[in-house]
Amino acid sequence: MWFWEGEGVAPDVEVWDDPNILMQGRDPQVEQVVKEVMNLLETQSPEMTPAPEREDRTAGDLKEIY
């Protein structure tokens, strides 16, 4: 994968940042993200990532060495 220095990642959804909307205290990018997430929640069920197995993080192994 090649990239050009100084060029960011192309957005999946184009959102125009209107300065007048920003002056009203609103953020069009955040509003669009919320819309997209809400649409995804309607069409896809959220799945929890299973927790990893517990690790033995005690110093029990060190007692045998020393």
C-alpha cells in the first residue's frame, strides 16, 4: 500500500464543515457519525468480543528459581 506524504486518509462519508454550523456549537462530522452508527445498530446486531482467558500473573514461578 502506497501513500503520499501530507495526504490524509480518504473519508468513507464526505461531510462539509460549514463554519456557520460550527459557530452554532454543532459539529457536522460528529452528527454524521452518530447517524451512521444508529443506522448500523438497526441493521446489525452488536456482538460482544469474548474475554480472553485469564493469565497466571502471580510470581509463583519465580519462587522455584530463587
